[in-house]
Amino acid sequence: MHILVTGGAGYVGACLVPDLLLRGHKVTVLDLYLFGDDVLASVKGHPNLIEIKGDIRNKEVVQNALKGCDTVIHLACISNDPSFELDPVLGRSINLDAFEPLLELSKQEGVSRFIYASSSSVYGVKKESNVTEDMKLEPLTDYSKYKAECEEILIKHLDDNFTGVILRPATVCGYSPRQRLDVVVNILTNLGYNTGKVKIMGGKQLRPNIHIKDMVRAYCHVLDQPAEKVQGQIYNVGYENHSVESLGEIVRKLVSKEKEIHLVKEETDDNRSYHVSSEKIKKELGFTPKFTVEDAVEDLIRAFKKGDLPNSISGKEYSNIKTMNALDLK
């Protein structure tokens, strides 16, 4: 395939793009490269890679990026609620307003398959013990509301020549060439290894997680499915639903092999808690994760030991919100 990966120089994209190339696909990346031009250094100059530094809100840039592509994996967005709330107008322009024009241009340029990265946050807070894809969406923030709206827009555009699939990832964790240290497992590991102290806010809240390697595997797995099997389908993609407290304990256990570490518990008013079921993608497509939260923590510890993540406590490049603050993106 010739695949356009929007946001291909982001946290997940930086792992997905090399994997797609390894599988023999041709890949075009469209990204602002806010976190540096060397994120895809491991595949720089690959004969099947085209890198375009550009804005997904620019129709001319998008149309150029789509040339020759038959598939789109749409990762580009202002990620997570704090980053989004920093500039809601910017967030809307990228996460929502640019979405339908991208779909229309994709169809116009002959794209036949579109995979959309939504979010498990579209469910809001649920009392049910297992959150499945058919449950009512009750997004609590603009970030998650726009994710839900984009799902509806995609479904509206589907036809016999245009297959759409929606993935609702859990919180991704683990090491990437474009590292994020502002998501829960990565935060705890960074603090534990580099300060010796992990602060647990609350503790009983459940958080669904997925290793970044499994997230990459999920996108590739969906690419391989026949169109009639996945047309209009929505899949949760997660693995382990740990409490924040148990995530802290996993980090403490693994980091303590290297150095002394202490857990500190504090109260929080953030009581979001949900247990996301990923049985549907297992049952219908045969996808099962291979990597654990422990694997993610160990990968990060190795990266810290090797010096691959310098200045990890204060470096703005590991935080979406710090980077956006510094760049003043509009």
C-alpha cells in the first residue's frame, strides 16, 4: 500500500512509520515536526518514505500529501486534554475543523481506506464494569467531544469505494523516538527513575493502557483485514486496566532493582475511572496484545540508563503542553 500517516512524527507515528516501511509499504508522512526534524532519523532517506513538513489545515498541502496514496492513517491531533485546553481554538481547528476536508480530499484523490485514531476518552466516566464499543458516548471535554464528532463524520462519508475504521486506543505507554513523558505510566517511570519519588494521585481509579508496540501492531493488523470485514467498525484497543495505585507499584518494583524509590500518595479530585474492554477486536479480528505495562516500564528504564532521554524531568520536548507553550502555535 501507499499510506499517508498524518502525525507520523508523533509519539505513536515515530514507531508506526518504520514498522510500515519494514512491512514493504510506501509511506508519506505529513506532520508539523514540532518535536524535531530527526524523529524519523532511523528511516531517513528510505526509498519508500516521503516526508512532508506541513499543516493539516492547509488544503493544498494535504492534497499534495495524498498524491498516489490509497490508505490514510489519521493520527494528527492536539493530543490530551491539557494540551487541548491550552488553546481551544487551535485544538478545534486541528482536531475537528480539518477533519472533514481531509476526508473529502482523500476520497477525491482515490483513497480507499481510512483509519481514524479516536480515543477511549469518548466514553467519559462509566459505572459499568466493562466499557464496550456499543455504549453511549459521554465525552467530558472538548478534546473527547471532537473525537466523537469526527467518528460520526467519518461514518457519514463511507461508501462502497471508501472503507473507514475507527480505533479507540487506551493510554499508550513505552519508549518511542518521539518520547512522551506526559502520560501516566511514562510519568511515573520518569519520576521514579530520575527523582526516586513517585506521587500517586488518588490511586483506586482504573486506567486502560496499551504498549506502544501493540498500538503499532493494531494499526498494521487492521490494514491487513478485508474491507468488508472492517467497514464502519469501531474497536477499543487496550490491554491492561490497572488502578493508578497498581501502576505506581509496578514502577516501584522495577525501578527499585536499579535504585531506591519511594511512593507517595495524595488525594485528587480527578476520579475518572473506567475499565475498557478490547474483546471485540480480539473476537472479530483476532488481535491480541503481546506486551505489558511491565515491558513499557523496562523499555523506559533502559532508555534512561543508555542516556537516550536526556533532561527528562524538565525537557519541554517530552511534554505536548510545554512544547506548544514554547512554540506559540496558532
